Amino acid sequence: MSRKSIQRDAILQVIKNTTSHPGVDWIYDEVRKEIPNISLGTVYRNLRLLAQAGEIRELDIPGSAKRFDGDTSNHRHLICEKCGRIFDLYEAVDPKIEARIFQKTGFKVKRQYLKLIGLCSDCQKQEEQLKTYIYDNSLIKGGEK
Amino acid sequence: MSRKSIQRDAILQVIKNTTSHPGVDWIYDEVRKEIPNISLGTVYRNLRLLAQAGEIRELDIPGSAKRFDGDTSNHRHLICEKCGRIFDLYEAVDPKIEARIFQKTGFKVKRQYLKLIGLCSDCQKQEEQLKTYIYDNSLIKGGEK
DNA sequence: TTAAGTAATAGTAACCGTTACTATTATTAT
DNA sequence: ATAATAATAGTAACGGTTACTATTACTTAA
């Protein structure tokens, strides 16, 4: 990543200018508004380079495509299993765990990936509503998982 | 998963009889020793069914294919970033974190995925050796990442 | 300031893990 | 036994990602 490129700058800007945690497709679409004929391969290559350079973070979401985060500060993610949205969590992880593991096992922890899967408050409300419907009206709405 | 099948039983046995955390290819190879013409699709389908039924666990390793674990007890994984081996960790995760997150954010955590990436003790030794070579002989060996 | 050297690119093909499809086989309840 | 239908083998398709290749555009130094 020694030479500058307009494409890479544009990709970085797109990611830095959102607080969402976009996937490649979304990034590709956004960048094409600036550079209509940019190649998808260019997007992938530069995302890798930018992540390696530490300018962005690459998230891995179980069972779905890569996502990226322009916020490289130390934070974790809450993933709603219903709506798929990703929320930021600025909660420190117990730092003692690494020392304890090293003592016990000899394994040297370098990175902790703590992913918390659950329901965001919006989806909890929906679940509540759904329950009410079911109990009140004996209506069962399927396929919401 | 209402009817029994020889294929599914064989797949389950293969996974239960190893303490490694095998991927689909390895499982497929092992099962073919018993059932040579088993279909790869059958392996995938039954792995999904067995995981849904809670008889095995499906692991997701960042940037690599699915792996499975016949040990469904509550434990976590240490992943060596050098050799790729997966080690079991029977260390409880701070349970207070879930309550704290709910209080602060309203997000209801259902599952914690704590993956610890680092170096196993074997690979640490190799790294040490490598450093020694470099310092002693000014030999640089590349590509070991 | 131009020319040479070579990253980076666009466009496309290939790849790989996984899922979907379909005709056939095997299991279960009657 | 027979009917109903899960489950299978074999194969095709799929989606995300990477690899390839000829071309373009930075950068350095003459």
C-alpha cells in the first residue's frame, strides 16, 4: 500500500462516514456513486489492505458475509439475532482473563473476540407484542425467526 | 430429524470419537471409510440437523470453514493463529457482564461467543527459536505468518 | 518533464464452501 | 405388505471472495 489511489481513498471515506457496520455490497454501491466503474475486486483488495494497515476493522459475523467498521477504537459488538443490526459496546473485557489463561495453559492470548448475540430492545418489544397477540387472539404468526 | 438413518449415526459417531474440532472435509473423509458412497450433501445436512438438535456444536472460525465439536458442554476455544489448532478452555466467562449490558443498553444477551486468538505454547517456542536464529545468524526466514 | 519502472486498476474468470434440486431408496406406521 | 414420505446420492447452482491479465496511473530519477 505504498502508492496513493483515488479508489482506496474513496473506500476509506465511505467507511469512515458511517456508524453502521457495512458489508462489501453496501460499500461497493456507495463508492460507485463517486466512481461508477470501480471494480468489485478493487473494493475487496483495498478493504483487505486498509484492515491490515489498521485503518478499519474487519468484523466476522457468524454465518454471514464480512462487515467492516471505521471505528478502530477498542470496543465490542452486540449482534441482534433477529434484525441483524450491530451495536457498539464500549465495555471493557476482564483483562485478568488473559493472565489467568496464560498461567493455566501457556496459551498467549493476543486478541479477544467477544461477540454477544441476543435481542436488541426494539426486537424485544416486537417479541412482547407478538406474545400478546398470540395470547389475546390465538393468532400465530410464523416465520419471524 | 424424525427417522433414523445409518448415515447420520455414522456422522455423529465420527464427531463424538474425536477431541479435535474437525471440519466438514475431515468428517466426510472419515465417514466415507464406513460408507464410501455417502454424499457430501448428506454430511452437510446432517451436521446442520445434529447441531440444531444440540447433539454437536458448530464453531465458527474467523475466515475459515465451519468446524464442529462433539463436546457440547459449556466451554470456550483458544485458536492458535499460527498453527490453526483449536484448544478447549474450561474457564467461566464473567456472568455479570450480561446483567450490566442489559442495564446499560437494553440489549438482552443470549449467547456469548468468546474466541481467544493467540499463540499456543508450541508456536511460542518456535517463535523464540526463530528470533534466536535471526539474531545469531542474521538469517531472515520469511512467510511464516 | 519526460521516460522508465511498476503499483493499482477494471473487467472477467475461476474458486471454494455450501445449499438446492431431483430422481431414487429406505424407514416407519398402518 | 403396502402406502406415505423422510432421507439419500449425485449433480447442478449459488454467493462471496480471490486470481488473473491487459491496461492505466503514480512515482522516481535522469
